[in-house]
Amino acid sequence: MAQNYKDLIAWQKAMQLVNPVCEATSTFPKAETYSVTDQIRRAAVSIPSNIGAGKTHYSKRECIDLLRHCRASLTELETKCSSLNDGALGAKLRLLISRNKRKK
């Protein structure tokens, strides 16, 4: 079992998602900065944050609660990206994320 949250594969994969999401949303129009851009970034950062926090908590119940928050953030991120699916912002986000996946 992993001794540190950074050893968790789920945390590592979640961290690999953060940079391409932030990179993609940095190209969004300034008018979107405090709406969808901020919401997408917060959801993406929340995923590894909750995984890490869950690993460092002492009780199993606290860990499970934080992993549920993680799943909720992942669903939020997926929903926001899906809502952009037909537009140029969604295409830009998907393109940058897929490019980042190929680099790894």
C-alpha cells in the first residue's frame, strides 16, 4: 500500500489532468475567466487535492468522504467539458488535453 499520497496512481493520474486543463482554459476568452474557466480549473485541481487529503486523514470514513468529493469534482469537470462539447471552447480543451496525453 502507498505510504504517501504522491505514490497513489490515482493522484498521479489526476495531477496529469491539471496542467492540460489549465493550459486549455488559459486560451478561453477573458469574458469566461470568472465563469466557466474558473469553474473548470477549480474542479480539475480539486480532484488530486481530495485524493491527497483523503490519504492523509486518519479515519477510513473521512477518507471515503473525501474520495466522494473527488468523484463529484470529476463529474463536475466532465459535465462542464461536455457542455462545451459543441462549441469552440470545448474543442480547444479536448485538443490540448489529447495532445498532453500523447506526450506522456
